[in-house]
Amino acid sequence: MKLLIIGHSAIDSIYDENGVKVKPGGIFYSASAFNAISDEQDDFYLITGIDENIDMFLPLYNYFDFSLNGVNNEVAKINLNLVPTEERREHYNSLPNVLELNEDVFSTEFDGIYVNMITGFDLALNELRRIRKKYDGLIYFDVHTLSRGLDSKYERNFRPIPDSDQWLKCADIVQVNENELLTLKDTDNEEEIIEYVFEMGVKALVITLGNQGAQLFFNSEGEIDSYYEKPFAANSINSIGCGDVFGSVFFYNYLKNKSLKLALIEANKAAGRITEFENWQDPDSLKGLLKKDD
């Protein structure tokens, strides 16, 4: 399988009741999951920031092909404040450039393209349009921080996404959490938002629900159908990176098995499993965790 993965890498300063921890983040989490569930014949291309901080993301990034990266890609530096029972609060110390793409991206054949809007500025809309115009395969689009605006203090707050219709028209499978869903259209009517998403041509919408599981909506012979997956039973102590792992596992499984429901089950299970570990990013450890039999 040949995949293209796009999204900013980040250095996260994570603040909670125990103090602060500095860790690699952003697309690092998605890449960790893709690597963990991959087979030997898979070929993964990664477009992300690879500046002087690259050592923080090794050895994981050694498993990926960086030949399609542009020359000025940077790493984001983000403060994450974790508050129990609330959406995490984000503040940016530095905002990286929009990711540049090597022109070979538009002439390379992929089985799938995975876009995770880690910072919301990962990929310019016109570049995603170019990809969509030239690529007729599946594009997975995690809305992530595209759902948040940027204020004068470099803090990120939810708001309706400008030109959301244009972003959605470029995607086949869209992932959001409950708060991100409400930014796709300027209304708090979830049913209306879901209908709007499918009107834009999206084939499947995945809503992650945290410790409540996940909900899948999909186009079934012109009608919107849905499937709910209950939460994976886990002794959860960590939530960072869960949505990113979920998306990677979902997309990989769907490309491999062509079953949306099976992809949802596997993604929900993988995201649940990593919540039991504070430090799960080691490539070999994660491969054993996500590939083990129940």
C-alpha cells in the first residue's frame, strides 16, 4: 500500500495538574499509528516539518519517505492545557509555515491520501484543491484545528470554518469530534450539519466521542445511514493523540478491507488501547500493542 500523509509535526508542552511535559506531537501521533499497523510492503510518504528539531521525532521518522516534502517546512510549538471534563486549551508559541509540497506529489499514484489539519494551517485550500483535481483516489480529512481560529494572543478557539464547503468538497472521509462538528456549518443543529456534509459530496463522516465511543455516518444508496461503536473498555490515563491514532487506523483498515464498519471497530479499539499508557509512542512497543489479538 502506498500512502501520502500530510500534517504539521509539533513540539507539545503539555500542562496538567502534575506540571509540564515536553513531547513530540502533531502528525507524529498519526505517523506512529500508521507505522505500527503497517505491513512490510507498505510505502508511506510523509509531508511535515523537518527543521532543526528533527531529532525529537526519531527513530519514528526514519520509517517514512520524505522525498515529497517542500524545502521550508517547519515544526509547530504548542502549549496544551489539559482540563478535566473540558476540551483542551491551545496556545501557540510559534506558527509554522503552510506545508510546501514537492511537485511530484501531483504525479505520484497513491492508494490513499491522509490529511490531518494539526494546526489548521497545514495545507492551503488551493493546494488541497490541486490534489483533488489530479487525484481520484480516497482522501481522508481530519478537521482537527482547522475548526479553531487564531486570536491576537495566538490562542485557538472554536468558530465556524471559513469556506467549509470548499474544504469538504475535497474530501471523501471526514473526521471530527463533537465540538469540531459544530464548526462545519454556522448552526448548532447537528442533523442539519450532517446533511450539509453529505451535500458537499463526502462519502463518510466519522465523529469521535471520547469515552463514549464513535459514530459513523455514511452514504448508502443516496440515504444517510449510521453505525455506532461503543467505547473500548480501558483503564484510561491519557487522551493525547487518541484522535490521531483513530484516524490512521480507520483509514488504513478501510483501504485494506473496504469496510467502513470494520474500520470503525478497529480504530475505536486502537484509540482506546493507547489511553492506558502515558508513553506509547515507541515504534516497536506500539506495533505490538495495536497488532495484538484480543
